[in-house]
Amino acid sequence: DEAREPVVHQHGTEGREAERAMELAAVRQSLANLRTFPCVQEKEKRGTLTLRGTYFAISDGVLHLLDEASGEFFPAE
């Protein structure tokens, strides 16, 4: 699928790096999927809804936030 293929191409399918990349891609894809709903589009446009991509890394106990402008995840401060 569209989220999986770029990750497989860059990271393969095995190992912690590939797993993490898949998890982060899933967050990005989930946001994109939510934005296909007219009610979500309308509320985002009006400013009554803000979607945020987050990832909690259990291994290090850190919450990461998606910066949609860059597409990168950064630890929450």
C-alpha cells in the first residue's frame, strides 16, 4: 500500500529501524485518511478541529510529535 512501499524500499521489512519507520508512516497515513472525511475537512477549515500526529516510543518513554511541514517527528518538550 502507499504507506508501506516507501518504507520497505528504504528500510526493508525486518529490524527495529524498519518497524519504527512503519509505525511513523502509519501515523502519517492515519492523518491523511482522517482528512478524507468531509466533517473533518470542514472543522479543520473552520479552526474547530486540529489533528496532530503523535507517536509514543515505549522503549524510551518519549512522546514524539509530527511536524507536518517537514514530515518529521520530534520529541515533545
